[in-house]
Amino acid sequence: MPPRLTIDGRVIRDSHGRQITIHGINVAGDAKNPARPDLPSHVADEFFDGDDVSFVDRPFAVSDAHMHFSRLRGWGYNTIRWVFTWEAIEHAGPGQYDEDFVQHTIALLRIAKEYGFYVFLDPHQDVWSRFSGGSGAPLWTLYACGLDPRKFGVTEAAFVQNTHQDPAEYPKMLWPTNYTRSCCQTMFTLFFGGKDFAPKAILDGMNIQDYLQGHFIAACSHLARRIHEAGDLEDEVVIGWESMNEPNRGLLGQQDITLVPEEQKLQKGTSPTAWQGMLTASGRACEITTWDFGGMGSFKTGTKLVDPAGETSWLSSPNHDTRYGWKRDPGWKIGECLWAQHGVWDASSDTPLRRDYFARDPTSKKKIDYEYFTNNYFMDFYRRLRDAIRQVHSDCIMLCQPPVLEIPPTLKGTSDDDPRMIFAPHYYDGVTLMTKSWNRLWNVDVFGILRNRYLSPAFAVKIGETAIRNCLRDQLAAIKNEGIDYMGEHPCVLTEIGIPYDMDKKHAYRTGDYTSQSLAMDANHFALEGSGVAGFTLWLYTANNDHQWGDQWNGEDLSIFSVDDRELPMSAAELYAFNKSRNSLNRSPTGNSLADSAKSAPVTPEMLKSTLKTPSITSDTAPTPAYLSNKGGFRAAEAYVRPTPLATAGSIQEFGFDLRRCIFNLSLIAATSPQDAAPTEIFLPEFHFPEAQTTVEVSGGKWSISIDEEGAGTIRKLRWWHGEGAQSLKIQGAMRRPGIAIGKEEEEESFVGKCRQSACIIM
């Protein structure tokens, strides 16, 4: 059968020729950690038994899949970025694939197919591996490179929450600094540049670069092959593959290992130079500067003596070579720093010998900056992965993800200017992410600073919420346009963007007031809608998120779902039931409230059917729907459960949802009138657009609103059969106060009404 989706320049189209907006979600954060034993990143027991684990039931059990997929479909998502790790497939040892996990994945993909999702696979990693403070690669890859993960803590080669002295006090956002510590610097250097910079690192007759890349690509290919053999998944649900998540260059391009590179903007805790990292990894004591992160970036706080007391993060014996059957070249000595063996420094005198060892490509002699790294070392890997996947899945769409916020590879007009490629950058509002707070007063144009668009960083500061929202939008538009300039005419899909929910020291979890989260989430979606990108996959959905440990990984808490929060009532029946439960407390609703909309909306058989087919999770055993539970807030769901044009019969000119006024606008240009079976389709959540409080204005044609079955799921849509040429649509819904604490709606007047009374100005 023909591919379900095709690429048409900067847009994605379905088999009817309609423009598809990728309105997606990452599923799921649970995939980073094994299920048996259950090892979230705050648990130390059995942590180093990395070969003997199972990721079956990750991201969730097959028995729970309908519940999760039904929820996500009801929230309007049409795409899933399917998170899995190399470790999940090949944890037992080189070439030993976990077929139970592969078949579990296939079973989940078959259920996702029932809900009509588009799925692309994400071989995920963060700072290389769980054992270096993140996720991704199997434990044995560290042993293959001669490293001893049990010594990473004392040498500060990596900060790992599982082995932290108090996991509950693991500093927020410390984990990304592992990219600039010795373990990750070594692993990514060997993965991308081992042949050039570690020629002595020969394992089983091949350079460690080929060994690591070969196993990574083979593991991905194995999963792709099993999906192909399943016979009913390729192109029908699995539409593509992404390259490695957030690749890093390691030491490649460091012009002087005794200095912190100028481009290293994130510094938190101890911030060693590469040279200091080599010393502490080899057991030497070093006085290292310490940093913290504030609203304007990193700032120095002092120094700290890091003294491993002779402990080294390099393996002391070849026992693991025997265990895995490796034949290590005699020129690669176990127990000694690999970089000392290559003449970077002298271990007898502890002096650097070649400070610029990683500065230039030894073959071309050209200076390595991030642009050179991306066009050479990264692209060499990307081509290997792309070609291997397409040998199995020939029509696969490849999502090319270069290093985060770096200049994309120069592919325009070359043989790599692939007509079935998507540019897949990531973007986070760094100020909000690092400070875990939504600052409505000011923010910074980080992308503009990185591209040297300001004479001084002070000029990049944006004052006021309107300026902040516009700044986020303009940054995403600039990222998209840069991709077109360098890579050619390809869709831009932000495969990660999101917000932290544990803002303001978890204020929302104590009060149920998610105003900050709602404003931040709405600002991000405003930016996405206004930037002209082809879509996004929001980071993140975590099935086991809770208020104590968040996403169960490194203190992160970005999941739009939590077992400790209520779910947004989605149908008229749910709204009615929610209102009835609140009225039983003898409260008096006010004008424009949720209660009014629920009373006035009829409960039809179709709506009841929708409610019954969309189960909700609760954290207790009672069958009470989640929207009627005694939990706190709706987790800012009103900001991410929002209308969007899922399929447009023509080309979108612009669209957006004004959350405060509850107005959705869409303008498009259609070459012809849509087919009867393929009109423009818009996801229309009933929470914002209850039947009795919704008005629709169109430039022409006819429209209808219905709750539709899509396979096993249901979704509420507005269908619009318009004419050709320029067309516009406006939908007005029910205005509500964003982020309000549950149980306090009756104490508040409508958001707009209150503003009118106080004569305030909505920015």
C-alpha cells in the first residue's frame, strides 16, 4: 500500500493530499528505566546489575495500553514519538537481543495502530547511559571503553542520582552537566571520532568507533526488521525513524583542554576543564571552580577540592574482557587513561602535552567547531543509520536531529537532501527549565545570543509577557528557517519541547493552582502555532509520574499526566458529572463558569459512548473517574488540550488558539474544494467548546461537529467543507480562568469578567 504520509516540501500530507499537522507527544518517560527490577533513577538497589534487567512493560504494560492511547487520542494527539533505548534491546551483552522486549514493543505498536496514531521511533539517550547519569546505552559499552562506572561518583566522572548520597536531594538539572564531565566526553568522542582520536582503541579487531556505532545501528536495525516482519505496521503506524536523540561531540573541537570552552553555557556544580576531568578520572586531586544557574545564566560561586584519593574511573582489570569475550588490542592498556596513552598528557608528571589534541581533524587538518562536527562526524553516523534502516523499511521517513541548537548540516542541493527527511530540532525555554519557574516579567532570546545577533546579551532580554511569548515564537521560526537554509525544503517538526511542572518549589502540588504551568504551556503552544513549523511532539507523557518523584528520572517533572492529578473533563457527560459533584457541596456557580456550560450541554448517547470508551487513571482502587477525584489540579491541561487543524484540505496560512479569550482561528488556501470524505478536520475539545457555548464563523462552505470513532478511540472534531481559494474560520468557545485551583472555581468570577471589573489590561 502507498505510504500513509508523504513529504511535500515544507509540509506533510496524507493520502488525500491534505496537510497534516504533527500534533504529538513523546511516549513515554517510563521507557528510560527497566521494569524488572523496577529501577527509577532514585533507587540504588541492583543498579549495577545492568546485564540482568528487562524493559518488558516499558513504557507500559500491554494490558494498560488502551487506557493510555485512548487518553492521548481524546486529548487530540495524532502522533507519537516512541521512546526506546539501546539498552532495552541489547542489555545482556553485545549482540544479545531481548526478543521479549521487541515483541512487547510490536504488541504496543499494534494497539497504537488501532487508535490511528502516526508513530516514529526515537532511539533515545541522555548523557550516554543510565550508568553515567542518564539513559540510553547498555552498561557493557562503558566496560568496552575501559571505564568503571562504580567509580564515577568519587572521581566526578559523572553524577548519577541512583548512587547519590541522598537521591531526594539530587540537585535539579545537574544531570545535563554530565555532558561536560569525563565519562560522557570520552564516550561521545569514541563513538563519533574514535578512529581519528583514539586509534589504539581496538576491540575485536575494529576501532571502538566502529564497534560502538556498529552495535547501536545493528540494534536499531534488528527492531526495524522485526517490525517489518510483523507485516502490518510499516507505513500504517510506524511512519519513520529519528536519528540518535541529542547527539553530543564529546571532546571533539576543544581548542584547549585546559580551558572551559567559551561556548559551554551550562555550568552547574563543579565545572572541570577537560584536562581536570582527565586528572580526577585518574585519581588525582584538583581544585575545581563551582557554578550555579540563575535567570541570566551560569555564575561562579567558588571552588571545591575534588580528591578521588587514588580511585580511578578506568577499569583496573581485564575481567570484563573475559566476561564478554572481547579481544582487546595489546596497544590499549587496561587501567590507564586512554588519553594519556595517546599522548594528550603525561601521567608520570601530570602535565598536559597536547592541549589542542582535539582541535583539528587529523586527516583534513581543518579546525573542528560544532558546524564541522555536524557536517562530518555526525553526518557520517547519520548516513550509516539511515541506510541501515532503509534497507529494511524502504519508505521510511527519516527525522534528522543534529546537535541541540547548533547549526544544521549543510545538505541543501547535495545527495543527502533527502525528499523523505524531516528536520527534527529540540527547543526548551531555558530560563523556565533551569529555574523551574515561569517568569512573566522577562526572558531571554537564547537562540539569538547563540547566533551572535546581539552586540550584548543585555539586548536579548525581553520585557513583559507579550514580548516573551513573541520571543519564543520568533526563536522557533528562526530555527525552522535555519533548517531550510542549510538542509533544504523539508518540514520542521520540534520533536521535544515542554515545561517543568514542579515550578516554584511544587507550589501547584500543595494548592492545586497551576496558573504558572498553564501560562508557560500556553506560551510554548502560542510559539509553535505562530512559528510555521510542521508540528511538534511535546515532551512528555509519563505513565507513572507522581508529585514526589516526577518522571521517576533525575528529578525531572515534565509529564503532562500524573497519577496525583485530576484529568480534564473532556465530554459533555464528564462536564455534567463534574458540575454535579461540585454542586453537591452546595456551592453557587457564577457566570461563564464550568457549571453553566455543563448544565446547558445535553448528554447525548454519542457523548456517553465517548465517555465510556475513554477510561481515566486514578491512583486509588475506587472506580471514581479522575475528573471527579479529590486530587489537586488539572495539571494545566487547558493549555495543552487545545484545538488544532489535524488535516487541512489545502495549505495552512496561519492558525492559533487564544486561550484567554477561547478563540481559535484558521486561515488556509485551497487549490480545490475538498472531497466529501476528506474535509478539513480540526480537533475541538469540549472543555473549551461545549455545545451550548460555541459559535463558528466560516468564510464559506458547511461544517459539522461530532465525536468520532477512530479505530478503538474517540476524538471530537469539527469538519469543514469549504471552497477553493483563501478561506478562514473562527471558533469562539467558553472563556475560563487558566490554571485555577480545583474547588475554587466558584470563588472566582470568569477571567475576562474579572478583568473588566478591575479595568485591567490583558497583555
